[in-house]
Amino acid sequence: MSDTARGGSHQGGAGGSGTGASSGAAAGMAGPRPGGRGGHGMGGPMGGMGRPAEKPKDFGKTMRRLLGYLRPHAARLVVVFLLAVLSMSFNIVSPKIQGIVMDKLKDAFVARMVTAPAQAQGPTTLTAAQMADAQRALRSTGGKVDYAGIGRILLTLLALYVLASGFMFITQWVMSTVAQRTVSKLRREAQAKIDRLPLRYLDGRPHGDLLSRVTNDIDTIATTLQQSIVQAITSVIQLAGFVIMMVTISPLLTLIVLATLPLYILATALVAKNSQKYFIAQQREIGALSGHIEEMYSGHAIVRAFGMERRSKEKFDAINGRLRSSATNAQFVSGIMFPLMNFIGNLGYVLVSVVGGLWLTKGSLSIGDIVAFIQYSRGFAQPIAQTANIANIIQSTMACAERVFEVLDETEEPGDAPDAAMPGEIGGRVRIEGLSFRYVADKPLIEGLALDARPGHTVAIVGPTGAGKTTLVNLLMRFYEIDAGSISIDGRDIASMPRRELRGLFGMVLQDTWLFTGTIRDNIAYGREGATEDEIIAAARAAHADHFIRSLPAGYDTVLDEEAGNISQGQRQLLTIARAIIANPRILILDEATSSVDTRTELLIQKAMGNLMAGRTSFVIAHRLSTIRDAELILVMNAGSIVEQGTHEELLAKKGFYADLYEAQFAGPVTE
């Protein structure tokens, strides 16, 4: 990026893509910006069950491509699967072992029931089947509780729980490593891709959307890989394991439990379907509310200046009311899931209890089997709900992955020609012949433009807004490729020059300053790698920034916060000028470089810039015509064409378009 912003404050090319309507919106005159992705709020008792699932355009293709990023981690994924199987197997077998403990306690109790009447020589009321079971229990226990055996079983059970937890811990750790390495690769590819994308792409799309794709969407992929994959494996294993264990206890009771499966599926589908629209509305209103709040806070002074507080509050209340309504409905509908699951589970529980109780009295099942079976049947709903939840999450994740892949698949800026080279000695003569360019194919902007800027000359470019002044600068630096004609430096077409070296010839100071979070020293030194302390201070003095820098508490070590909000706009402008000075470029591009400083400082800067511009080709885009009177050549642009050119005096003498602009600026308002 240092090449494209060398010594300057470039932010986005032709006109940039920043929002310029914030002040109007802040005054309540415009609606809120549409909300971005706003995250994937889990919301509701069912977690992701109700989250708004954005569906991918091609689920299969996106899934296969994402799995390709997991292929290098195949061995780790196998380990994850095996450990998850072991962990869930220990959990699945635990209720069966608990049933054995219950049977031992029951046998001891029944044996005592038999021996007690015998010792008292009283009658017994046991049936023949119960008597046979009691005799078996008496033989196996001797009428005593097998505390040692129960203790061994409980220790075994404890060991199983510890092993299950340990394996699951390792599973999550390995999966976390896989997920983070995968998304780390995705982030690196996305960053490298953005560096290779043409400015046309970056200018034509909202910056917030691009940021959301390479941050929020990739974070969603990471969360899904880290959590949902393991959950999907364990849910399937748990569901299958529960069914197998129930079948081993009683096939008929298993059929009773499986009969409730369609009810679970129907309840899940109905709740997900009905909650979906409310969650989508909720996310939409959250985005609208966030946009409104951001605008109102960023334009707080303007809101108060225009007395729009009440209107702002009314708009907030309206959006907040819609959000409250949609959020209430979303939480309520999704909250029905657990009661429905419990109700269906209770139906199965009642049937299992009744039938199991009857078989227990007949001796067909032991009490331990009944206890274990009830635990399995009660946990049967959990993996079903988790599976439905994960299916929804994966759907949304594939949509996120698709958005990331769209960026990765964008057409890149063409590479430099194999024979690309720079002229041996750069004099700085810039010639433009027959240049034509348009942003949109059917809307001409610049047609047949010609220009000859000699070394050491200052070329001023003036004209109304939208005339193509900034576009011309972007074409000089090959931020955009021309449609026809040629631009040459010292006789060599810039299309045959390496972009990096070409852009290194230019120093830019734009009206919209760009400073990064860091010290003032680092921001000035950004213009040239390896700049010394003396050079940094000399550049600051030349830009008349040294005095205000030293007045700051930390001087050159003062850290600029986000958007350099802790210094004034004029001071930011001085720092970008110092950056351009330290870059020491062959060609200068100044776009209203002194627009944010006072008149006295402007005069001082103009003197400093005059020294800097000596012997260099300079392009000055100016709205204040007083700043370009001494230019060797003034180009007057209108509707993408040069309508006039000459010196200041020559253009005034022509009494044409330039003279009209000059008189409108200095002679008072224009009357029609």
C-alpha cells in the first residue's frame, strides 16, 4: 500500500467511495444506512435454531470448496472423529452401567424382603415369578448389599466420565487448531486478493460490505468449524448410540420411542419455519437502529444545531418499536421449542413407564433396564434438536463462505508486462495523447484529451465538480486503465512501466487526509522507508508542522487515534504535506492540499511547496483559483474535456469559461 499512497492521502480514487451524506442524514433529512450483516445473533432458548439463515446460491459447490481448505488437516479430522466417537461411546454406555448398580441394590432389597418373612416365620404375599426373582437375588447377594461390587462399578463409571470429558477436551482443542489454521489461510488469501484487486472494484462497492466479508463472514466460518462440526459428529453418534442401546434393552419399547420421532421433526420444522421471518425482521431492524444511532452520534452537533433532537428521537422510537415487536415474536416462537420437545418427550416417557412397569411386574425387564431405558428415551430429543440447529447454522455458514469466495474469485488487476521497465533517467515530462476513459461503458467521461507537461512546470487543473479532474490523477498513476490513447513519462508509455515503480514517482497530497493509528513520526516517515529523524523533522518544518507537533504533550511520539481525531483537520493536512515532502518524488499531485488550513498558514505552505515543486512536474487540482495564478499551464476541464488552456492572464483575457469561474469566485454571486 505504500506505493499507492506514497507521500499522500489517497483514499479511493475517483471521488472515493466514502459517504458524503452523513451531515444531511445526521440532521434527520435522510434515512439510516441499511444495516450490514449485524452478526448472527443466536437468540432464543434454542440458540441458533431461530437465527436468520441466509441461504447460499450453490450449497454443494461452496461446501466442496470449503472442504478443500480442510483437506490438509485430514489426519487431524480423523483424530477428531475417533476421539468424538470414544467420548460419546463412554457417555452412551454410562446409563446402562447405572442400571447395573440399580439392579444390585434391588436384588439386595428383594433378598431382604424374602429373608425377613422367613425369619419371622410369617406368610409371604409374593407371586411365583416374584419368588423366583427373589430366590435368584438371594443366591447372588446372600441377602447383603454388595458395597464392594457397587463401589467398583461406581469407580468404573467415574473413570468413564473422566475419559469422556478428557477425550472431548482433546477433540475441541484439535478442532480449534484446525478451524483457526483454516480461517487463517482464508484471511491471508483475502488480504492478498484485496492487494491485487483493481481500484475500480474497491471504488464500486461499499467498504463496509468488503470488511464484513473478510471479518464477520470468516469469523462465522471459524465458529462453525470449531463448534458445529464437533456437535454434528457427537449428535449423530449420540442419536445412533441411544437407539442401539435401547434396542439391546427392549426392541418393543424402542419402537414406542421411535414413534415420537415424527413429532420431534414436525415440531422442529414448524418452529424453525415460523420463527425465521421474525428473526430476519429482527436483524433488519437491528441494522436500521445501528445505522441511525451511528449517524446521530457522529452528527450530534449538527442534530442539535438544526434542532432535530425530537425528530431523531421519534425515528429512534419507531425503529426501536419495530425491533421490540419482531424480537418479542422471534424469542417467543423459538422459545416454544423446548416446551414442545418436553411435551413430546413426556408422551414417550409415559408410554415407556406404563409398558415398562407392566413388564417389570412380569419379570420381563429389570428395574435397572427400565431406569437406563428411561434415561436414553429422555435424552433422545437433544441430538435431534442439535442436528436441526446445526443444519440451519451450516446453511448460513455456506452463505458466508460464498460471500468470501466471491471476493477471492474477482478479476485481479492485470500484471505488469514481461518487458516492463522504467526509463533510465526520469526528467518528469508527462504527455497525454488522445486519452479516452469512462467508468461506465455507455457514459463517456473523458474523450480525446491531450496534454504536454514539461519537467519543472506546474500544471493546474480547474473546473466544476465532476469535470474529471481527480479521474485524470487516477489515470496518471494507473489506478484505472485508460480505454484509448496513451500517457507517457519521458517518452515511455506508462502501460509498459511496472506499477510499483511508476507510483513511486508520484507524491500525493489529497483534500481528504489519510493518517493511520500510530505516532506522528511514523505517519510522516510513511512517505519514504528508512527516513532518518533529522529528515522527518526537516520535512515537518518545511510543512510548517514542527511548531504544533512540539506543542503536543508527547511531541513527535504523540499517538494518533482512529481517524486522527485527536488533532484538527488543518493539522492533519500539514502532516500529509510533510509526508509528501519527505517522499521527495519526481512528480507531485496536489488536490486542494491547503483546503483545511488558515490563510496565513496557507501562504507559508505555498512557499514551502514552491521550494518542493522546483524542478519537478506538478499537477495541482484547485478550486480556489488564487492558489494557481503562477502555474505555467492551467487546464480548464468541463465534462471530461479540456475546454481551455493557458496561463492565468491568457485565460482571463479570453473571457471564456475560466474567466467566468474566476469572476464567480471573486466578483460576487452569479446572477442568471
